Amino acid sequence: MSTATPIPAAENTLNLQQLAADVVERALRAGATEAEVVIREGDEFSTVVRLGQVETLKESGARGIGLRVFLGSSGAYRTANTSTSDFSEGGLAHLVSGAIDLARVTSQDPFAGLPEPNAMGRLTGELGLYYDDVYSLPTAERIEYARRAEAAALSADPRLTKSDGGSFDAATGHKVMANSRGFAGEYRRSYCSLSAMPIAETEKGGMQRDYWFSSARTLAKLDSPESIGAEAARRTLRRLNGRRVSTQQVPIVFAPEIARSLIGNIFEAANGDSIYRGASFWNNQLGQKVASENVTVIDDGTLPGLFGTSPFDGEGIPTRRTVVIEKGVLKSYLLNTYTAKKLGLQTTGNASRGLAGTPGIGPGNYFIEPGKKTPKEIISEIPEGLYVTEFLGHGANLVTGDYSRGASGLWISGGELTYPVEEITVAGNLKEMFFNISEIASDLEFRGSMACPTIRIDGLIVGGE
């Protein structure tokens, strides 16, 4: 059990927007040609209950500031980054001097620099990102949420004898950003989640575990502990007495939580960092067909209330809707300012930035557009196949597309889910897999910033006995 001392109320009243602007000015006075400041503060709570007893309880508050400076002239900038959690006069002075000193010894980069002033801005209107209620529950009630989820799972069946716990998490965050080209913006976010992970045991001593969870911006949209526990129990029990199957080529259906890993592969293949480094099999593929015609992939950071939504990206560019793949055709890479310059393109507003380091590339709300069939309808059309519920390890090569992962799931026979299978592999090539997505279900649901419905892929090899 651990707690962290919360930030004193007097310090909480500090005007972070003014502080960000002041640090930008300090950097310019110290010799920077351009400067960018990001300030983050937030609170986190987490508890895990195992077999009814509190195993971990953590509560913390944190705050930090990051500075990025540019020395020289556009097209020949030297750049460096520093960060600190020390907001004292001495801490801020060290932050600025450290960044300037580091920048002086770095190499010039013709692609470095802040976005153009006319490209920066932020979305207006209510985006549904912050709700006070995630911190409204007393600690005892938060613990009780976790306890109820675990209890519901364990009470579902006598074979559920052990547990990896029930958990409840809550967090709030505040981000402030300013730069020397006139941008200033801030927003707040909230988050809460609840999960249960029971363990089932057979009479012969075989054991399996699985989990289920719910996450939301507000407590009001969190699933009930009882429903989460019941679903975790169902998923765990269906894994008992798993078998191996013979090696064969059959249709494979990816459950939504597994299909998310595939959309992650699509994200990495379209990531501007991978493209300019020549580390993606989609290099020089804009305008080319890269997937089956039923595949449309969207990145949209503007959807209210979702986990990948924000009013601006990590460089102060307004978030937007980008069609990455339209009916199988690659329409856009995902870019920040740096990668856009490298590729001679325009940023897509996907800069992702922490306190330290240069901006990377992150998703907004990234998803495959759903189809019209239900998962049950898709499964009913398969005489023999595999429904994947878990992948093990990382087996995707984004340069060649080679794909091989350990897996477990449920065997499909006669259009029905029949028995659990385990100790198998699923192998193919991502370039071919995207073309072989033959069905996309209607069950799109966001439980994170990436989401994918149930999908069917043909032409894969199930490796078994």
C-alpha cells in the first residue's frame, strides 16, 4: 500500500498558462530562436483486491514541465529538450539553461522546427473529456467497486477458485502548452476503469485465467461491477480443457479485443516515422490498394468523449478526421510536423508529446469502419475455422509483413463455437492479410484509442500438431 503527498492547494492555484508563457520568454531571453513548453499535472488512484482483501492501494499526484528549444534559423535549427518536476525559481532556471546548453552541441537538422503559426489552433466546443465524478467516490467505495467485480466473477461457478484480482483505477490530468509562435492552449481529461481476472480450475488440476473490464471518462458510463465480473467469469470458463488442432489453413475470426492488435499493425505501417525511415512495407504506397475493398480505416481525434480525443495535438495543431484507408486504398500516412517535412507532405495533427523528447506520432480515435453483419452471422458461415481470443508475444515484422503469433481461442465447426483450443500459432503475411479481410462485423466499440470490430481473415495458417 502506498500513497503520495498531494500537491499543496496553494501551489495548485498557480496559473499554469502564465507559467508556460513565462518559460517560453525565459528561453528566448537566454538565446533560443524558438521555444515550446508543455506542462502536465494530474492525480492517479489504483487499487487491487484479491480474494476480498486489499492487495495494493496507490494514490499519487504529479506535475512536470518540458521545454523544447531551437537555436539558429529555419532550415538549420539545433534543438534540445529538457524537463523537470521542480517548479522553483532555481528549477526553472536550470531547465532553461540546460536546454540551451544541450542545443548548442547538437547537429543542425533541416527538418526541425515548430509548425507555422497559421497551422496551429484548437477545437472549440464541449469534447466531453473531463468529469469530476471520477474522483467523487471515497476510497472505501472505490475499493468496494473492485471487491464487487471480483466477487461477482468468483460466485459465477464453483470451478472459479482463485483470482488475480479485481481492480479500480481513476485518473485526472491537466495539460497546458505554449510556444513562441503565439500558440497557447490547455485541456483536462478524466478516466476510470474497473476489471476482474478470475482463475478457473478443472478436476484434473488444469487452470485458466481471463479477464474483462470497462473504462470510461465518467463513472456514469462505467459498466457495473457485477456485469464485469460475470463477463470475466464467462470468458475464463470457456477456456477450460483446451485442445490442440492439426496444422491447417482455415478462416480465422478475430475477436474485437484481438483485432485491435491488427489495427495497431496498420497504424504502425502508416506511421510517418516508419515511412521516412524505410521501415514499413507501405513505403511509396499512397494512392495504391493495400487492403480489401471493404476496409476503411479512420483516425479521428474530434469525437466527443472518446479516449483519443483532444482539442490539439502535441504541437498545437487542431486534431482532425483523417481517412487513412478508403475502400482498400491507402489515402494518407499519419504525420507530425517533422515527418511531414521529411516526406514533403502536411501534418495530419498526430503529434504525440510527453514532457521529454521530441514529438512522436500517436493515434486519435483509430478504427476500422464497421460492417453490417453480427459476429454470430459471420461465424455461422464458417464450416471449420478458428475464433481467436488471445495472442501471445509480438510476431509482426513491419518491414517484410511476416506475421506469426502464438494464440488460443475457440474452434469453429458447423458455424458454431465448439471447444477451446490452445498451444497453436497463427501465421501469414500482413500485406496479404489486409487483402484477405473478407468480413467486418457491426460490433465496433471503443475501449481505448484504437478500436476494431470482429473481423474474418482468410488464407492464414493455424499451426498445431
